Amino acid sequence: MNFAERLLAWHATHGRHDLPWQVHDPYRVWLSEIMLQQTQVTTVIPYYARFLARFPDVAALASAPLDDVLALWSGLGYYSRARNLHAAAVMVMERFGGAFPADPALLAELPGIGRSTAAAIAAFSFSVRSPILDGNVKRVLARWAGIDGFTGEKAIESRLWQLAQTLLPANAEDMPAYTQAQMDLGATVCTPRKPACLACPVAEDCVARLTGRQHELPTPKPRKPLPQRHTVMLLIRDAEHRLLLERRAPTGIWGGLWCLPEVDSTLTAETTALAQLGLTLQTEPALPDFVHVFTHFRLTVTPLPARAVGIGPLRDTDRLRWFTRAEALSAGIPTPLRRLLA
DNA sequence: AATGCGGGGTA
DNA sequence: TACCCAGCATT
């Protein structure tokens, strides 16, 4: 049996068959694929259920306010995914009349859908013969073919795409199961740490296993030490103990989410707030620092409580808004703020 | 080609 | 702590 045939046979008995998005509905497949970008299955499942209940089809999503989408995405991270999801839903309605195209090249024109996600949607929904190349597949193929070098590097990645294309099953109707089989093999057998080679359907001709290099491949990403950053976040309360939140710019960290106003220093907080927010503050002693780690830097946050005195009506209510604690918790806010409020 | 972009699970 | 996860967009 060739590579694809062995994966298909393995998947029939050992694959995952009960995931909630394993349906031939491009909307649900698309939604799950976006949520699963750089995010593990167990994390996605509850978000997927809530999202689908609120937005049962692409028309419902396209006509919803972005704030509602971000609120349901809150805590899942990579918020550009939520903004792109909403924009793509609008495009599917306007350009394709609400029906997702089957062609991966067309799917990849939608925001948030790259080559791998487009192939996954096309394979699961329409049985199109197009290869995926996610973290699982990169690891499986790098080991099986004995490919050295960081898989994020251009030359390595292009070899892997080429290989993935040649290994596709002959029959298009096998594409949904084959695509799922690759993901399942990477997630449950060919795992990053302790690969279960004894349970692997392609172990007999796996170069990494035959040469004892399962634990060396794929070549890990070269790491640099995380830069340190510091910020002061203002916990501004009004007379009714409501909290002032500021909508962040649409791009960058926590884009579009509601967050605490930030200043550079506790010493200049009052003057900075007056200049930037138009509020006169009485600051209180800072709360203990906490650390939030991102992929690319480490952020130390000093929470600084303050009372707003002599407030006039806030003029820019699209950017600045007073929230009760309950309102803040149900809005689109980043995880550190959710933790701080809890 | 390199960087920005979250958050959680895991050993 | 460090690595990894159903990657994509931007520069």
C-alpha cells in the first residue's frame, strides 16, 4: 500500500470521527478551520459551539456587528482572525451569493484563508484534491521523508508542499478522510515529544524512525530571548463604580478589543490621562504587577486604580465607554483584563 | 525572508 | 520554563 492508502486504513479504525465540525457544510468547516489556526482542538470546541449557536450560517455572521463577533472570540486570541472572518462572510454573501466556492484558489482570496486552510475547506467540503500543510503535516512529512531544516523556512516549506502534493490519494472521494487522517496522525501518533512509532501506519519506511532521528526532526525553530515591555493600565472608576474602557486600534495587539487605557508611567498618569482622555484623575496606590506572555514579547503590567473626578459627558463614545463589571466581562476584552476583573 | 499576532496545554 | 498548536497577513 502507498502512503495515502495506509493513512486511510489507519484512519478508519484509529482516527477521530466525533469532532463537531466533521460535516460537509463549508460554513462550519470554514469556521472550525479559522478557529483551529494555531489553536488546539480542546480549546476550540466550546468557542465553536457558542459561535455556531449565535451565528448558524454565513448570512447571520455577515449581518452581525463586528463587536458581537469579537465578543464571542474573546479569549481565543489572534483577533485578526475574527475581523477577517467577519469580512470574509460579507464577501461570501456579496461575491458568491452566500455559497462558498469549491476552488481553493478562490477560497484563498478571502481574508484569513491561506493556502492550507483553503485546501482543508475544499477537501472536507467538496472532496477537492489539494494538499494541506499545517503543523501536523509538516512534522509527519519531515520525519517520514527525513527532511532536515526548520519547516518555516521557505526552501524547506516548498519541498514539503511538493511532497504533500505527490502523496495525495488517487481518488478525490478519499480527500475528506485522508485530510483528517493526516491531522489525526500528527495529533495522536506522530506527536512532537514522544511519537508512538509502534502505532504508526507508515513507520516501516519512515526515514526518521529508520535512522533513529524521531526526536531530532523536525528541526526546531531558532529561538531568541523574549523582549521585555512594561505598561501601566488605568482602572478608572466613576462615581457609580463603572470602569472606563478604550477600544483599541483595529490592527496590532488586541486589535478592536475593549481594554484599559494605558499610560507610560505611574508618575505621569494623571497628566497623561488629562491630555489623552480629557479626564481629571485622582490616582490611588498601584496594584501588584502581573506578567502576560505573548509569542514575541513579555509584558509586565502595573494596574493603577484611579477615580475620575468632575467628569463631563464623554464625547468619543465610540472609542471610550463606561462599563459595569458585568458589561465588561461580556464584551470583547483580552484575557489579562478578564483575569484582572475576576 | 522575517516579523507580528494570543492564549492555553503540556512536560 | 520552553515548546507547540488544523497559519495568515504584512513588510
